[in-house]
Amino acid sequence: MDRARRELSQNFLVDRHAIDLMVKAASPEGLVLEPGPGEGALTLALAAAGARVVGYEVDPRLAGRLSSRTRDDSRIEIVRADFTTVRAPREPFAVVGNIPYSITSKIVDWCLRAPALTSATLLTQREYARKRAGDFGRWTLVTVESWPWFDWRLGDTIGRNGFRPVPSVDSAILRVERRPEPLVDDRRSYQRLVEIGFGGLGGSVRASLKPHYPGVDEALAAAGVARDTVVGYVHPGQWIVLWECLCR
């Protein structure tokens, strides 16, 4: 059993306070998809908070056990499947889960591509959550590229002792919430700008953008970005200003 857990990157959330923090951060209502419900501690808490939960569990033993346990609960449906391969619902839905460290990026990418997703509340490796939320003072391509459509926030830290088996690192709640209205009106030009900025060889955002756009120095000044600023240190909000100056 322990070997299977390691292979599937399974660390079950067992701390009641941590479960309460997840539910509070998610504010679940309506349809909620849960990747890897495991033994169902979070699943039951989400349902008790008023959500209609569909859990996707790839481990057949766990899927069968949880399905039997919740068979008479109309608020819960357990599906034996890999969450990253399922088709996103057409109706508005949220994703909430204590997700495996090994496929965190896959699950986040799936969420960002789902047109009807309203929010994702994910318990991830703490370092990952801090990177995506800009907590180190640097910003990643994934966050900046999706910023006009999604707000990224770092939530509470969940210590490693809240899991069984105990992982080697702490976790944190990462909240990704779709904005009511996008901050830009042309996805293609914005994402091209960001990709050029992050893909340049010069190190600074100025060196990356200047060969491709006229008026870069004026745009940097408008955004409050120093000319020698390394790309990762440009705040997502400053990218919006750069787009407004260079692409509209």
C-alpha cells in the first residue's frame, strides 16, 4: 500500500484544521471537481459545506472504497479516472483538491484551459504555491501570461505533519480565481508580448522587447519599470501597462 502511495504521489490530508482551511478558502458552492479525493476527508467536508462534488480518483482501490462509502450521498459522485484526462464541464464549476506534487503543473494547466472554471483552490507544495503567487518577489511565465484572466493568491501554509504518509516538505493553499472581466481585450497580442519578454536572450525585459516593438523605453517608463529590470521581476500589473502601450 505504501509503495502504491509513493508511485501515485499520494499524501492524504488528515488534519481537521487544514481541511477547514481548505473549505474556507474555496467557499464551495455548486459543482466542485476534486482531483484525487483519496480517502474522502476533503470530499465529505466540501459536500457538507453545500457543494455538489465529483471526485476523480485514479487508484482503483481507493475509488471503490470511497464510492461505496458515499453511495447513499446524493451530493457526492466518485469517478475512477485520471483527472487530467477528463473533459471539463460546460457549466460553471470550481476545482478543489489536495493534489499530488508530481502532477501539479498538469492540473494547473488543465484548470487554466477550462472555459467554465470559476476558481481553483489547490493544496500544493509550498514552494510551488509561493512561486506562482509571486511570493519570492519574482513572477513566473504561467502567472504573468494568465494574469489578465486569473488572480493568483497564496493562502495558508499546511505543515507536513498534516499528511499521511508525511511528505518531506510543507504545503500551502494556492487560490486561482477567474476575474469577472479580463484586464485585456486581445489574448493573442498580450500573450505574444509576454512570451517574447520571457523568451529573450538579453536578461532584461527591455532587451527582450526592444527588437520587436517600437516605443519600448516610453512604455517601460509608463509602467514604472527600470530599463535594466530582469523579466521575472516585472509585476503582472506592469505587463498590463506594457501591453496597453505597445499593443493597442
